[in-house]
Amino acid sequence: MTGRFKLDQPLPGAKFGGRLELAISSTGAAGAISSTGAAAWIAAGEAEPSALPDALAAANGLLLIQGLEAIKDEPGLLVRLSRLFGPEIENYRENLTPANRVHAAVPEILVVSNLPPVNQMPPDPPEPRLAPDGQFPTQFPQRRGWHTDQSFRRPPPDVSLFYAAAPARRDQGQTLFANTALAHDALAPELQARVATLEGLHCSPGFGRGRVAVLAGETPRALAPHERSQRQPMVRRHPVTGRRALYMCEMGQMDFIDGPIIGMEKGPHGAGENLLFALMAHITRRDFVYVHEWTQGDLVIWDNRCLVHAASWFDAKAEGRVMWRTTVSGNPDPTYAGEPKSWIPRDPQPRERTAAQ
Ligand SMILES: [Fe+2]
């Protein structure tokens, strides 16, 4: 890191991630750095464009920046910070995300909240509430909902930013992160070799192709070409770090009609599911997980290319939680070089597009 930024790693209780700090200066190259507030971060990041992406890579895909309370009153700052991590910031108004989930003034912000107008309830608590060792559970299948953002798109997005405008109390509403590069490195060599050439089939939630929908006998909806499930390599080579990382979701964002793994027995209880679930249980071992307890003004930045994450329960009757998400894409990746965006209709009559997750 440069003298302007300091990376304190790993994050507490984890083997990866880092808390990034900005040195206070009144004479920095940006000329206007007089505090560590959001505007100072943007000035420092814009003055040294590689610094924040380099920090994300150095921290193995997870950064925490604290004390950004100013973003709550000036949400456009979150978009400027997001631009430091890649050229394209998703506009949620353009991808037809329901309007109640999009920030009224800044369409690049997806609002995740149990409060009106979003009214999105938290996931159920794990059952049982504690892991066998008495600790907060992290491991699939006791802990559900592990995914990497928008993996049903090719090219998939690179980085997500999640900001605590009004988090739940500190022992609730945590976000869990698992590092799939560490998990990949810890696989037995034979299993590493086996998954290296496999592809998963990823689908958008709500299309009737996830495991729960298939088991319930739902009729899957007919899909336009731009809505179809997408193949993704189960092992990705990170275009910046060169590290290999497992790339998969568990049950809601994988296609359990034609997948979840290409070329293996399809559907629930098949050989594809068996391998997928074994890998997801491995990825989410406590060894590879960081649990973030949120404080107002926290910003967590994660690399979807080498992490999976999951939400956790909070008491929605007692807590009014408001979190803001942005999604960054468009960084070079040879795996997807030259591909058109799979989710953009290519016929002359644009049809409804897939809602973002
Ligand atoms: Fe997510």
C-alpha cells in the first residue's frame, strides 16, 4: 500500500479480508484531503486509481471501510466510490428491478430493507440456531443462501459494494463471506483436478428452476433467450491475482432442471447436486468464513470472482434495516472476452429483463 492507504489484515476471526484506512493529510497529492470522510476517500482513490482495486486484491477479495456516515446524506458518493472498482456501475432502473427496490434519487443503488417501500424480509434463522460447536453457524446446509451476485449472467459482475445506512443491531443481520480461493487451495488434489473442467448451470431466482421450486413441482416459466440459465466455470482464474477460486451458488441460483452441473446427473438428489453440496459445505467451513457485524457507516466491498456470501436473520419487527448495494462490472477477464451481455435482449422488441439479485 502507499502511504495514503493502510491495509490492516486479515479481518478479525478470518484468514482473509482487510480493513482499509486512509491516512489523514492536508498536503496529499489530491490536495484536498483534510479528513477521512467519504469525500476524502474518493479524492484519494481518484488520485491513485489502482490503489483501491490493488487493496481489494491484496486483501484476497474483501475490504472494510468504516466511518462513511456521510454517504447516508449524499448517496451519490457511494456511486463515485464504486467507480473506483471498475468501469460499469449497474443502473437498476434500466434492468427493470422493481421500482420499490431502487433508490429514489440514485438508480445505481439497490435498497435492501425490511422497511417500506422495499418490504423485503430477512431469511429465516438457521435451524438449529447454533452450530454443533455452540458457535454462530456458517456452514451449508445449516446456513443457507450462499451465492455470488448475478452469476446467472455472462459476463458476471466483478465487485459488489454494500453500505450500512441503518444496520440491524450488532448481533443480528450479519453478512457472511466465504473465500472460495482459500477453499479451492484446500481441496484434495484429485478433487481440484475433477472440478477444474466442470461447469455449473446458474439461473435467475424466481424462474421456477431452483431446487425448492423443482421439488415443489412448480411449472418453470418459459424463458426468453436473454433470461436463460448460463454456464459458468466451477473454477475461475482470477484475472488480477491469477489465483484459482471455486465459483458456484447452492440451491436458489443454480438450475436444478438442466443442472446444477453440466454433464452430471440432473436435478435434486442427483450426482450433480451431491458434488455441488459437498463443495458448498467445504467452502463454508468456518476456516474460510468471515462474519461481518454491521455498524452504521460501514462499507464492505467484495469480489464476486473469489467469494460467496449469505445474509442472516434479524428481528424485522424490532429492527428497521436499510442497506445500499451497488454492483460493478466491466473489468477485463479472458474467460468472457468479447462476449455480448447475456441478459440484454438482442431482438428489436425489448422484452422484460431479468430482475437483479
Ligand atoms: Fe448478494
